[in-house]
Amino acid sequence: MIDWVPVVFITFKVLVFGTCMFFAIKWHYDQGNKGTDKRALLRTSGKVVAVFMAALLAVLLFTFGLSKMLGMDLRLP
């Protein structure tokens, strides 16, 4: 006999994600029709990329620092 809990949870998850994706796509489509300023969009995109790269660098430095402190060897062979 099949266990009903995973079936119910997976079905619920698919329905929730599908609904959220629909409204996210609809919202972005509606925002695109408003006509945005290209310079502001590029400036904001640049800021997002800069913050992401800084966070990536921080995570990498933290990971290598922690591994060195714990005595792990992360060098490539």
C-alpha cells in the first residue's frame, strides 16, 4: 500500500510552486510593459552583481580559512 503523506505533500508543493511561478512571471511581464529607465536598470544590475561577487568572495575566504584552521587540505592534486 502506498504511503499517502509524500503524495499529498508533493502535490501541495507542486501546486504552490506552480501558482507562485505563474504570479511571478505575470508580475515581471506587467513590470516590463511599464517602460523602465535603461540607465537605472543597468545601475541596479551592476550593484546586484557587485554585492553577489563580494558575498561569493567572503564565503570563499571563510571556507578556506575555516578549512585551514581545521587542518583540511583543499589544494588541487
